[in-house]
Amino acid sequence: MPPKKAAAKPNVSAEELLGHYREMLLIRRFEEKAGQLYGMGLIGGFCHLYIGQEAVVVGLEAAAEEGDKRVTSYRDHGHMLACGMDPKGIMAELTGREGGFSKGKGGSMHMFSKEKHFYGGHGIVAAQVPLGAGLAFSDKYKGNDRVTFTYFGDGAANQGQVYETYNMAQLWDLPVVFVIENNGYAMGTSVVRSTKSPSLWERGAAYGIKGEEVDGMSVLAVKEAGERAVAHCRSGKGPYILEVKTYRYRGHSMSDPAKYRTRDEVQKMRDERDPIEQIRDMLLTGKHATEDDLKAIDKEIKATVNEAAEFSKESPEPALEELWTDIYAEVEA
Amino acid sequence: MATEILMPALSPTMEEGTLAKWLVKEGDTVSSGDIMAEIETDKATMEFEAVDEGIVGKILIAEGTEGVKVNEVIAILVEEGEDVPTAGAAPAAAPAEAAPATAPAEPIAAAPAAPVGDVTPDWDADVETKPTTVREALRDAMAEEMRSDEDVFLMGEEVAEYQGAYKISQGLLDEFGAKRVIDTPITEHGFAGIATGAAFGGLKPIVEFMTFNFAMQAIDHIINSAAKTLYMSGGQMGAPMVFRGANGAAARVGAQHSQCYAAWYMQVPGLKVVMPYSAADAKGLLKTAIRDPNPVIFLENEIMYGKSFDVPVMDDFTIPFGKAKIERSGDDVTIVSFGIGMTYALAAAEKLAEEGINAEVINLRSLRPMDTATILNSVRKTNRCVTVEEGWPQGSVGGYISGVIMQEAFDYLDAPVITLTGKDVPMPYAANLEKHALLTVDEVIEACKKVTYR
């Protein structure tokens, strides 16, 4: 199935388009700031940016309902922002401070929010796939109709545990949407260099799981496909696979010189397919917003991100006692 | 407002780099994402992108300059019509100073607190007991906990319709149904991950591994997903679950089916690790494990499943973690063991008594938290210690105990601690070789005589 075209559909409201624009821009600006803070040495270790992939999480969050769960890999900042976690707490976790979501003990790759049903932030490639199916298992067991979005990359799609999970998820009709964020590169290895079956969603057919390929640069296409997937899962029909074709503009992590692709390839994506520019064009050509309106949003988001950055610098480092906390949950008497 | 462009850190270890090439010149307009320069790090040449928009007002570091420190101002961006500020403006704030590196003093293990040498009996003397096999005790423990808590379920290979590969889950499918007693495909990595996710989601899974040998396929989820999440999430969520199954050598099943994992799992903060010896241990500890809000490794032994012991007839019999049991009192030497190792320890103590050597035999039961207080109290009395286990010698449970004794009771020792273990070989198949690869009662007797100089 070819990628679905992002049609500027008349039934999309200005309000919705503006919402997508705002949410994607928040991720873009947040990540640019994170890259900057990394450059200044305020963020350490590994830092995987989401720039270019914003439409994936924003589109799918638009298809989610309250109580739905999500779990992902270490490239997790976008997912957290899209599900409504406070940018301050995310940035402060990146800088390893007390005000971070994990009190500074998790870092860029390991954040969680029980309140927003965000279950991490996992650093072992594909480990989140059975974990996501397990979260879906818990909802089915409890008898509610919640759905779990389980995100993983094209690299993870070659791990064996993905297929162990597909098998059980379909066997047990688990309400899980497997979202393959295919950004074309597993670190530095392109999809075609790692498999001769490059249509990743079709592998689900071996287990009887339905799925489709989606244009991941179009937030509207992602949302629409997300709604189909969610409807399938919520109605008790078991899992669904979305292979979302997306693109990351930055390196795998901050320390990736990105010599495995040309500068032109990246620039072409940015110029022709950028998810934020697409919505921006729709807003302007459809006369849903003026340049000034969008400038005002830009300014507002810049302020939010700057506030988060300030908080992440001012929040103190965790107290040394924190070294010894949260290793065990206390046994109730 | 002018924006200072700082020399970026482009890897976790970079402190300085070479400004190889400028791709912009003074007066150029840049916007977010434009490549400004190429920078050589210790690992690679990286392109450096603009984050802010503006006009390149001034380039302060010429291309080709080596040893440019991270966070040094390399250029200044200005807005249209703005003057370039004087070069060398104050650099941006450096990262916060690291706090003084004196971590709080901490005992040898960060393990959950163990009761301090509590030697009260597991049940009162007037409680009626009933002979029960370890197999039945494990089943009864699961059934009782499943009756009292709807969130508890059992998952594993052949646990439901087959009634358990070792018949541990006999009858559970009939009582609790297929929703709560779940046969899995043969897919340890996958179902351990699914169970861990279910625990994140608020359920209390019991995962049965047919044997712990197969859990090596799943060890990433046990350690990276189950044991570490509470810490990584700053206490927000963890994995209240039990991983249980047969561990260690059975009989004549060869190298890949005959390994003891006690020392492996005992090393991991975030896990609790127990290994019952008797049926009462099995029942009391498994009930505690199912209720515990942390991931628990519950190591059973196939040879012990059919052995019968007295189990108290009580509505709710539990044994706390971190409480060792003195199975036999004595003054001459302390023998510390756990699980099937107890069979050698107790048989040796019996024979030693005939020769006038009174051994005190400690059944550890839980390895993490470990009741080191009871060990130390005993060693301070007997001044000698022999540890007994079937696992391998290097990095053994006994090696850890020996270290604790040396650090905490060195002055009480009248002989070096002897750590008896299985032999340092993969398990052979031949009957005679297998017997030698494991422990013998004679080896325990000999070691006790050696430390008592008899």
C-alpha cells in the first residue's frame, strides 16, 4: 500500500490544525534547545533528538483517549511532550536535576509519568515491545477498553522479541497499537542494508495482525490511521500495526557525525516534506491563521521552552541521599 | 539581542575540539538548522547547526584553530541593524559545579533491610502441622494468594492444561480459569517482557520458568526492565511480580539444564532473591513473594519438589524475607547454606555430632536481603564457618558471605572460612562425573573438621 497522501481536507477545523501546529512546534523547539544545552555540557551522556518525526506522536496522541497508555524507546522526548508531560520536568531530567520526572536518576532515556500513562523511556532496543503488550494485557485483564501505543523503530523491528510479542498479542487479542517509527536508519544502518523485507508492517501478516503504512510526515494522515488502529483495538479485535514512514533530521544521538547519508537527502526532506511546514502552509493558504497569528504562537512556544531551560538549570542536583532511594518499594505492613 | 555561539560538546566525553571549517561568513543570515561549521571531535568530524536565527555578526575563532574549549564563544549572532557587541563578552554560565563527591556512608549491601538476627520460630509450638511436599506447598501458596487477590495470575509454559511441567500448578486452572492461569508459547524473552509490562500496569504476575536455565533468554527483562524501573522512574512505578521455577542441577540432564543462578541474581539491586529448603519455607516465602511490591526471584529445585516436611496448618502462614532459620544449634562450627545445599549441611551435621563436633546449621532462605546478622552472631559463638552451595566457586554466595564475615567478625575467626561449592566445570552427563561435580556430604564433613582442626 503506498503512503496515504496528506490531503488538505475541508473537514479539518482551524482549531485542530492550530493544535497540531502548536504541539509539533513545541517538540521542535524543545529539541533544538536540548541540543543547545547538550552542546553547553548541561546535558550529558546520550541524547537522542526527535526533530523531523514530530507528526508521528502528535498525530497518534490526537487519536488517543484519556487512560490510553504509551511506551517507547530512548528517543522519547517527543512522546512525553505530546502526551502532556510538563516540559520543565522533562528538561530538568535531561540536565539531571531534582525537578526532573525521575528526580534526575533516569536521564534522557528513562522517564516515566504515571499520571500521563507514559511508561518509559527504555534503553534496550525493542524491550519496550513486550512491555507495551504487557500493559495492554493489564487493561484487557481488568476488563476496560484502553489501548496501549507501543512505539519502536525500524532498527528494533529486527529484534526477535518483537515477533515473540506479535505472536502472543494476536493469540490473546491484546489491545496494542504497534507503531513502527521507520525513520530510515537504525543508528547508521539504513533499512535496505539490514533487511530484504523492507515493508516492516507486512511482517505482522505472518501472525495474522492487520496493519498499514502511513505517511509519517503528515500529521493528518497519522491521525487518521491512528483512529483506524485504535478503533480496531478498542473493539476487542486485537493488535494493529502502523508503519509510520518518517525521517530524523539530526544524527542518531548528539555524537553522531551522520556520514551514512548525504546532506542533500536531509535538506530535501526538510524543504519538501517537513511536517510543521505542511501544517503551516495549510493554515496560511486556508486562511485559518495569519503570519502574525503564527508568529504569536512561535513566541509563546519559545517562551515555554526557555522557561523549561531556565528551570532545568536552576533546579538543584538531587540530594546525595537520593542515591539510595527508590531501589525497593516498601512492603506494606 | 546578540546571541553568543558557543563551542559545542558533541560527544559525552568531548572537552575540546578543532574548529575545522566555517561554512558561514560574517554578514550571512542563518536560521535554525543551517550548518554553521565543521568541528572535529576526538571521534569524528561533525556538522554544527544553528539553533537561533540571526546574522553572523562576528566570527571569533578562526577556522583551523585546534584545542577550542567547549563553551568558548566562537561567534556572535546579531539581529538586523544591531551592532556587534565587543568581542569577549562574558561566556555563558558554565554547568553547575558537581557537588562534593562524598556519598553517604552505606553498609556493604544496599539490599532492603533484613531483621537483625531474629531467631523467633516460624510458627508457635502449639500450632498443628501437616506433612506436605514442597510441590504441594508451592501450589497451596499460589492458590491462597490468588484467592485473596484478583490481580495475581500465573503465566508460563504448560502451567494450565498440562497442570505444570513439574505439576506445581496442579488444579489451579480448574479453580481459577484460563484468564488467570495462562499457558504461553515457548517464548521466555517475550512472556517475561509481557508479564513485566502487566506488572507496570498494576497486576501481580507470577511467571513460571520451566527451569531457570531458560530464563537466561529473559534475563534482560528481569534485570533491565523489572529490577531497574522503580529507580529509573524516581519511584513512580515498579514491577510487583514473582519469577519462579526450578533452579540448579536436577539429575543427569547435562550442562545446559543444570546451573544454579543464586549468585547471579543475588547481585542485582532492585531484585529480591529467595531459595526455600523445606515445604514450610516454600509456602511461607512464596506467599510473601507474591505480596511483595518488588520483583522477586524464587529459586526452586526439582529434586526437592517431592520431599515432604511439616507445614503449619494456619489460615495465613508467611515467612518474612531476610530472616534466616537456625535449623540446628551447635557451638563448634557454623554451616551456612540454602535450598538443596541444606541437605548436605544437615546430613554432615548429623554425622559430625556422632564424632562430638556440634555444628550450628543456618538455613539462609533469602539471599537478598540476606540475614547476615544471624550468620555473624553464630560465627562470633563458634569462631568457624563453612558455606555450602551447589553453584560455581567464582563469585559465589559463599564468597560474599566470607567477605562479610572477614569485614565484620575478623577477630572472632579461629580458622579461614571455607566456601564449599559445586566444581568449576559445566555439568557432565555421566553419573559418576555428575556426582563429583556437585557436592558430597563427605566434603562438608571434611571442611568442618579442617576449620575445627580435628
